[in-house]
Amino acid sequence: MSTIDFQLGPRYDPLKVEEVVLRFWSERGIPEKWRRFNGDKGLFAFLEGPPTTNGFPHVGHVRGRTYKDIVLRYQRLKGYSLWVQAGWDEQGLPVEIEVERKLGVKVKKDIFERIGAERFSEECNSLVDHYLRYWVEDGTRRLGLWLDVDNAYETRRPHYIEHVWAFIKSVHEKGLLTEDYRVLPFCPRCETALSDAEVDQGYEDREDPSIFVKFPVEGAEGTYLVIWTTTPWTLVDNEAVAVNPDADYVLVRVKVNGKVENWWLAEKLMQGVLGLIGVKDYEVVRRVKGRELEGVRYIHVFLNEVPVHKSHGNAHYVIAEQFVTLEEGSGLVHIAPAHGPEDFEAAKRRNLPVTNSVEINGVFNNNGGVFNGMYWLDVSQRVIEELRRKGLLAHHGKVIHRYPHCWRCGTPLIYRTDRQWFIRISTLRGKMVEELSKVKITPQSLRNRFDDWVANIKDWVISRSRVWGTPLPVWRCRDDPGKVLVVGSIEELKKLAVELPNVPDEKLVHRPWIDMVKLRTPDCNEWVREPFVCDVWLDSGVAWIAGVDGLRNRELWGRLYPFDWVTEAVDQTRGWFYSLLATSVAWMGKAPYKSILITGHVVDKFGQKMSKSKGNVIWARDLFSRFGADVTRLYLASKAAPWETLPVNPDEFTGYRNILTVLWNSVRFADMYMRLDNYDPTRHSIDEVLPRARSEDRWMLSRYFSRLIRITQYLDEFRIHEAAREWINLVVDDISHGYIRLIRRRVWVEGGDEDKVTAYTVLYNVLRGTLIIGSVFVPFITEYLYKAFVRGGEESVHLAPIPEVRRDLVDEKLEKAYDAVFEAVSLSAAIRNNLGIKLRWPLSDMQVRVKDPEAASLVNSLIDQLSYLSNVKQINVTSELKCDDNHVKAEGVLVDVCLNKVINENLYYEAMAREVVRRVQVMRSKANLDLEERIMVYITGDDEVKRAVERMRDFIERETRGLVTFSEVGKPLLTMDWDIEDKRIKISIGRLTQ
């Protein structure tokens, strides 16, 4: 049994509370018991989007994982059994880049020539181990997230990689795997191709050259085709110029630099181009449709500098293409088939040459002529210089535009032709759209983003020219390269192998060990593996089957698939959500999930993207050590809708700690008074006390159940922020500022009368239920308070059933009436604040006009409560306010009030007495006197204060549980000097001896 003592001290310390609770959970195995729960509602299967283990968890991760935990705890609370396996994404560029930094790798060949692929892979594996510890601790355990990390799936493990192989073998057998020569995005730093989904995640604003270039028309001296480009380096591989066949084009006679030239431009863009260049003297001499220009030949701008173009006799002419738009530029587009997908397709249709002068590392090769050996970005500047020297640069400017960058290292991408392996996923577009339509997506407003992406998907390039990843299981016959073999398992690999390295499977399924394997079949003496690894999104994309080792655990996988729920950030509509859908439809013909919650990103408090280079990343460990997990969770859960971008401002966290302090103090108040009166909650029920319940009791129960209904409704709809706000309002507004203030008079009286029992029974049951439903948001403090306060409950708040909703006790009219009461109190407090009159100081009268006539009569029955809360002697509920110079008016939504500001002698004496009471209570706390102890109160000082004390002696003694005297008796425990409204008094207190 646990020996942990859950003490309700005077102050809430989140770090101490969480330390105690973590120890309690560990000692009693609470998370394991929670996960093993066999609910009567069936199974709720959650598929974890695996975080990449290449760095420390930050606040963005914490936000997403907080949502996961809230939803899972709520499903368990509702009575569902859970599948909550954790998962880790451990391969690919994210890990490789971190290792490259560690080892000082500048270019990819360093891996093979200086480091060695074997050491590099081992370093990658070690890096994963290093960061995994932080993810298990900071990103999971310390957060209070109860995913099953002990049985987590890991994408680097052999059985997991086998599922990727099995998938590729499946699509190969279906004719969906193909090798092709296409234009693809490449990262020149990482030296690998990227998929469209990866490209979509890396767009950034970038400044590039914006140039207008004059292509000389063959046989027409002084006549030019004016093209516009922001990628000058691609001019080296230009093979054609495209126009829109249906647009109007004009030949414009211009005068520039004292020369007369003829320029072909789109008529719609002519004035903009000439104005930009500064041409004022021009004349339109001819007008044609774009299709009429087709076939016009031109002289390549680098015909002599790039000699390969001299052999391209079937190139360098105008073509007409519908993809040419007239939104910007000149309306004439230069075509570089090796560097643009549309250019490439246009070239294939016309049998144009496809010249690729750029290697995978972004360096120009021999095809580039004078640009050979130069980096592509440097080539752009050199091209501009050469064009200016040759008199072919019409204009050179700058443009800031969205440009694709590597999603991992941030390097600007290049598009180039290469031979890679693809899954012909575009052939499944219709089926994927159909399956996606069956999935519930929250929020609905982001559904179109995902739908549009899937409806326009292109084939998926899955090969990567890297090291640390799932090896592409495609083998080619050395003697007959047209023959292809796809290996689907380790068993099949070993069966076909004639040479195997003597290493465990953990290494065998990685480079370079897999590259040492030689296969032989009856129809091929030696098979050679294609030297690629797989797209890392393919790894996590098969988590729906690989995560549970579904090829071997068919029965378990069959119970989980399709999974009930997945959630990740909005970029995963083109990342993980997409790869899951693509692999599942391609392999099994159906979507792998039933429901998706798409979450937003976090930014810093200034709205800036967080990055290590900017130094504005907020790390999970720093948040937890400074504020604790509960405060962090409550902030993230309630601050914004899950799908909204959230600016995170740590300066605001204190307010959320204050909310939890209110909860702590409320439970502590209840516990202290109930123990003082020996109240046993197990002997009393709501139904028992209902017949004698006061209006505030019935209001509290109604408001509690109303909040509970809304909280569960919002959680069912993934409106987590609204659910958390409802819970906060229940704690702060309803319980603490509302009900506890209303019942203080009732619980302060001596004895254990039925009225006090009624208040205790209502407060106990409301607090108990508030802790249980609140445990989904703040699991640490609710556990601590539940253990300290609840009698005869479950072993843990997280093992308790969801609170029962008593709809028969919901009274909307009563709630509206109390809303009016509390607004009147708030308005009177605002008036007091403006006048500098403390709430402790009583005022004589206040008029209240209730705007809802139906609620007015109910409010009239609540004037005693309103009088007490506002500290006003007389309340008049009226249909018309009559305010004179002694009154101050304030208007609200539900009520208007008119408060008398005059303080007469009687009110003044009572106010002074209340000031004395407050100071005695402060001293009682400082002296560590128990609440039930009666005390002696000795007062000396200002005569006016003494007169107030004398007149209000009964009130002071009742409120302080003391005996007031003006002559010191015995030795006091504590003596303090006070200023009350500029009047000096001395108060001493001591235990009252019988």
C-alpha cells in the first residue's frame, strides 16, 4: 500500500503536487490499471502519430499531446476500453541531419568517404536512443500522457520495416510500383528527391532575381521574344518558348538605349512590362493569336557558351500551351524540360531534347558548358552577368515569393530530371476520395484542404538517395536489368540470399549491411539492390498495420483497424494523414481511420514561428519545471480552439496557476469545515437533502449538471477549448465565487444542523464530480485533491466512472435568475472600485432592474443572497431605476443597478468592525491556530476604532470565534500593529482558556 500522505496545505504548489502524484502513480501502477480497463462501451482504438526522435519535445508537441491525452481520458471516463500504443518515428532525413551536424558532414559523400556508412548508421541509431529518453520522460510521463510507451512501435525495428517491404511488394504485385524518369524536387544539400507532400511542408518567402530576357528571333535581326523568369539558372537548359494559343500577342517597336528593337509580348501584359523597364517610346506594329507564333524559331541565348545546344536542331522554337497564363511576366514562358514538370510533359509531346545540366548536389555538369562546376545559385548570378554583357537582359529586378525549401534542412530546392521509383497512387485517386468522404474530419472547415489534396494527388516518389531509412526492397538482375524482384520479408530475404553479413536483424535491415546481401534465384544468378532507402513518410504511413505487427497479430489488428481516431497538426493533411490513407487504400482498399482532429500550430507571443535559430523555442522541460504540467495543459487546452494557431505567452501562465489555486482553496475549504463538523459524505446523498435545499443549493446543483452536460457535449465534438472553459467557469465562478461565498454563513455557525449538512452534501458531490471530469484536463491536481478529499472513492480519480448527469435537477430559470444576481454583484463591485469603497464596507441600498421580466420575480426572491454578496443592506428589485445624486448607476447585459454611495455613521462602524475581523483572521492564520479554536482578542489604539469595536462586539466575536476585550489577559501568541483608514490600533490574540 502507498504511504503517501496527501496533505492539503495552505498553498498550492504545482511542482510538489506533481512530484507526489507521479510517485503515487508509479507505486500503485495507476497508468497500467487505467490502460487495462475493460469498459462496457467497447474499444476505442487510437493510432499515435509518431513524433520524430531527433530533438527535444517543445510546446508545439506538448499542445498536440495534451489534446491526445484529454480525448483518451475522456473516452476511458465514458466507459471505453482503450488502445493507446505510443509510437516513434526514428528514421529518415530528420535524424540524418542531426547526425551530420554532430559529425561535421558538409556534403553527402563525406558519409561514405570520411565517416563510413556503418558508423553513420550506428550514430543515427544512438541519436534516436538519446532523444527517445526525453520523449518518454518530458513528452509523455511528465506531461501526464498515459500512452503505452513500454510497447511502443518503433519504425527502425526489423518487424516494422518488414511491413514497409510487404506493402511495397503488394503494390508491385498490383502493378502500382514503377521506375520512371521524371522532373522531381531535389534538396541539393541532402542530395535526395522529395515527394510533393514533403515539398508542401517547406514553402518560405525568398528573394530571387526577376529578369526579362530577349531571345533573338532567327532570321529577323532586332526582333526578340521577351521572356520572364525568376530562375535564371534554368536558362542554361532552355529548349523552347511557350505562349498561350488563345491569347493576343503583339509585336512592339520600342526604343531602348538609343536602339530600335521589336519585342513580342502578350498584349494584356505589354504596358506593365514596358512601364517596369522604363520604355516610353513604343508602337504596336502587329497583333496575332498565340497559336500563330507557334514554330517561330529563335537563337539560344547561350548557344556558344553551352555547346550542347548546337546539336539540338529540333529545339529552340515557339510552342503553344494552355498552361501559359497571363497573370504576371510577359506572357512568354521559357521551357526547360529538365526543370519543370509541365515543361517536361510539353517536351515529351514534341520530342524535344531534355538536357539536364544539374547534378543531384546542385552543381552543374559538363552539359552546362561555361557553367560547369558552378553551384546552381551562383549560376543564376553568372547568367545575369552574361546576358547583360550580350545585350540580352531587358530588365533585372528582385521578387519576394513563396519558394519550396527542404522540409528538414531549409535549403532551397531545385527541380531536375532523374530516374526514381514511384507508387502510381494517382490511379487510386477516385477510391481515395471515396474513402476519405467516409471519415469525420474536425474542424469541417479544414476538410476541403485535405479533400483537394487527395483529389489532385500525383504519383508518389518513394525512393531516397540516403542512408538511415527503410531500404527499398527492390532488386534488379545484374545480367538482365529489366528484371525486377521485390522482397517482402526478412524470411524471404534470407531464403534467397547466397551472401549475408553476420549481423543481427536490427542491422541487416539497414544500410550498409543490406547492401552486402547477394540474392540468387533460378532465373537470375545475381540480384543487385537498388541503392535507395524509402521515403520516411512511408514508414509512418504504414503505422496502421506495422504498429501492431499486423502481419503476425492478425486478430489484434482486425479488432483495431480501422482506428477510431487520429490527430496531428494541419500540415499532416499532406503528410501523415495522407500517407496513412494512401498506403491503406493501396493495400487494403479502405481508409485506416474513422475520425481525424486537425490541430493548429503554435507561434511565439509575437506571432512568429518558433525556431532554434531565432532562440524563441519554448521547450517542454522548461515549461514543466517552471509552471508544472497541469498549468501548461490547462493553458493549452483552453486558450484557443485546437485547430487555431496559438500564440504562446508564458507570461499568461500565472493566471492559469491562479485558477488551479482557486480549485485547491475550494477543496481545502470544504475539507476543513467538513472535518471540523465530522461530516461523513458516505452517509448523505443529494436525494436525501433535496427536500430541505435552499435556492442556492438547487442553483449549484443545476449549474453543475448544466456545465457537465456542456463539457461532455464539447468533448464529444472535440471542442476541447470550450469544454475546458466550461470547467474553469465551474471552478471559479460557480463553486468558489458563487456557492462557497453563499454558504459561508451557513457553515460558520456552531453545530451540525441539517441546513449545514445540506450545504456540505451539495458542495461535496459537486466538488467530487468537478474533480473527476476535470481530471481529463489537469490529471495531477485532480488526483491529489481526490485522494485528499474524497471518501470511499476509487483508488484513483482516473479510475472513477464519469459523474452521473441529473437532468431532473437542471433548472434553467433558476440559473438565469442567479446569473442576474451575480451580474448585479459584479456591477456594484465595479461602482465600488471606481469610488474606492471596499467590498467589506457595507452600503445602505441598491436598486436592481432585471431586463427579463420572467426572471425578475425569481430575482426578487433572491434579494437576501444579493444583499449578502454585494454587502448592501437593502435591495429593491424594480422595473424602473430612480437614481439621485447619492446614487451611481451601472448598466449590464441582464440587469442595471443604482447603488447608494453614502456611508452614514452606522455603516462606518460596521465597516471598521469588518476591517478588524479581516486582520484578526490574518493573525489567526499566521499564528497557526486551528479554525475551530476559540481565541481571545485584545484591542488597543484609536478611540474611534474602539467605539466601532464596542458597538459591533457581537458581530466581531461571531465572525472571529473570539472573545473581544480591551484589557490584556494572559500572554498573547501574536501581537501586530495595524493601520485602518489612517487610524492606528494594536491587536493581540491568544488561545481562549476555559
